[in-house]
Amino acid sequence: MGSKKLATPFLKTEEEVKQQWIQLLTNDKHVPIDVAFRATCQITREYYPYAEYEMSCVGGWSATSINEHVEEYQVAREETVYIDYRGGEHKTGGVDTDHFNKKEYPRQPLSRTVYDTKKRTVVDAVWQSQGDVGPLRLTEQVALSDMPNLSWANSFGDEEFNEVDEGCFEGCTIVPVGVSADDAQALAKDNAISDVARYARRDVPGDRFEDFSLDSFGVRESTRVDKYLSVYHVAYQYEGKEYQCFISGGSAKDDYLFGEKPVDASIKERSDMLEEQMSKNSFFSRKLLFLIAALFLGLCAVSGVKILGLGNWLTYVPLIGALYFAARFVVMHMAYKDIEKSKKQFDTDNTFLRKQILELSQNDAVSSEEKEGMIAEWFSAHEGNMSAGGEQADQVVETQKKRTRLVNIIALAALAVAVALNLVSCAIGSASDALGGLGF
């Protein structure tokens, strides 16, 4: 076991870390808008210990290998079709009318055998395979303390690790080691076993395999290096409550971790409400079902006209249904577009005000008293915009309800008219037959 120790450097200044922290915080649309001005922070340089093992590993594996291919085959089934008087083929029965001689011809059923093409997987060979893997040079990292994210260490290049010497940790906090040497070695071995098995799976022959097993595993050589990951710990306060943020000492912009954040309940509530309404009116909601129903009933109406004729009242029922569902689809789509516009305006206003406050808080040429006054003025205008935006969003929902009620009333009225016309037509037909029977 080696005694060499390495540490990653702090490549950013504390001022750069502060700017990164406040920028990341204000980018969250749910945090209070004035967090850039009200929040205060303390930044601590911390080193988190971890062990890195350079290991040479070997293993033996076994598996059930399978060669297979996909082939097509045909399945016979009986199908009934209906032939009209012109020789045309249809999926459904019915009666066709020759309008030239005013004669009706029922469709004649015809049974026939058809073949459907399907696919199946055919196994060509099954055999027991085995082999060896390695020696593999593996690098296994084991966290020796509760650190934000061990993968941050991989963002540093090998040349950026510095050998630990006297004074290297001056002004920094070293997080205590919480894992024994034996436990760390065991964790590294477990990780190495997983890696060796992953490499071995690539060597298994066949189109696929089952029952893979790593039957043997050995470590021929293992060297441990103790390393320390540099992390900026940002403890910040807002409205009397403390929050935590961790930012890597390296240059990778995505290596950061926030704990709980301060949340503006009114902003989150309004944002969640708008997102909920957008979800309710999105394409993958009832709106899609309305569109499918409109298209289906529209096709039924067209088919009914062809079969029963334009004057038959039964053709109007699917037509009314198609128009109804099409109208419901349009109402939901209009609501979605209106709510989407409100959501975009809401997010834009909040983002713009956050940016204003962030830029103002960083402007040392303006006194704290002047900043307070300017922010208070901006907040007053923003609250008015939020109130107006909230009323506008509520109005969109209310308008959607009114439009839906109107569509329902029109659809019911149209259906009632169709039924009434059918009753009148039947009554007239019955009266005409009765008068004909009396000789009139």
C-alpha cells in the first residue's frame, strides 16, 4: 500500500464561486425574486478524502450462448367480404341503391381464405460457453467521507493533481475519514468485480446469452493512493433560514449540488397552476381523444351518406357527434395556446426582474438605501403584473368553461332537432300510408 497523497486544487476564486452560486440560485424559477439581494453567504474551502485504487484484475466466466434468427411465416384465416351489385368489395354488409332505376341491391357475403404474414424467432443453437478475461487495469474510487459527488474528481486532469505537502491544506477544512482501510479495500474489490463482469459480457459469443456468471475473480496487483477533492461549501441565509450549496473547486460548470432552496410559495403556486392547465389541455390529454372521436364519427357520417343516402336522419347523428368533438378539440387547443402565452409571459417577467435585481446587487456604485428603494419600486410594479397575469389566466379557464357549455348546448339542441325531424317524418309517412289505405 502506497503512502502517496494527492489533492485537487481550487481553480476558482471565492468571488467567482459566489457569482456562480448566486447565478445558479436565481436561475431557479421558484426561488424568491429578491434572493440575489437578500441572501448572504459564507464560503468555506473543504477537502473530501477518497481512495483511488489502481488494480490489475482477472476473471473467469460462463454463460449459456444462443444463436437465433427471425423468419417470416404465414397463418391462414377465413375472412368474409361483401360484394355489391357492381362487383365492388366491402368490409361490411348493407344495401346499395341504383339511383338510375331506383332499385336496391343487398350486398352478397363471400367467404375466402387469406394469409397473414407474421414473424417468429427461431433458435439455431444453444451451448455452454466459458472464457477468461484480463488482466485488466482498473481504477476504482472509494469515498472515505460523505462527499457531495465523487465523480467531480474526474473533471480534473491528471496534471492538475498536486502532491500534498506541508501547508497544502492551510485555510481549508479537511472532512474526517469515516471508512476504514479494510472497508475501503472491500468496496474497491466489489466495484472491480462489477467492472470485470461488464468487460466479460462483451466476450460472450452468440446472438444473445443467458445465465451469465463470473465464476472466478482475482486481484494480481493493487496500489492505493489517497486523494482529496477540493469543494467550496457555500452556507447561505435567506429570511433567517440557512441553506447549503456545494461547488467543485474545479472549472467544470456542472459540478455543483444544492440542498433545499428557499421557495416563494406564491410564484410556485402560480407556476404550478399554469403548468397544470397546460397539461390538461396538451395534445396528449382528452384533446387527443376528442380529435380521434371527431375523425372516426366523421368517417361514419360519410359512410352513412353513401349507404343510406343524404336524406336519412341516421346520417346526422354521427355528423353531429363529429362536429361536437371537433369543437371540443378546438376549445381545448385555444385554451392551451392562451395559457401557454400566459405562462411564457409569467416566466419572462420573473426572469427579467431576477436579472435586474442580480445586476443591481452587484453594482457597487449604488448605495444599499438606493437599492432598497429601487427594488421596492420594481416589486410594486411586478406584483401588479402578477395580479393582472393571474386574473388573465383565471379568465382563460373561465372562458374555456363557457365555451364548453355553449358547445354542449348546441350539440344537444342539434341532436334534439334531428330526433324531432325524424319523428315528424315518421308521422307524415304513417299518415300518408293510412290515407292511401282509405283510397285517398
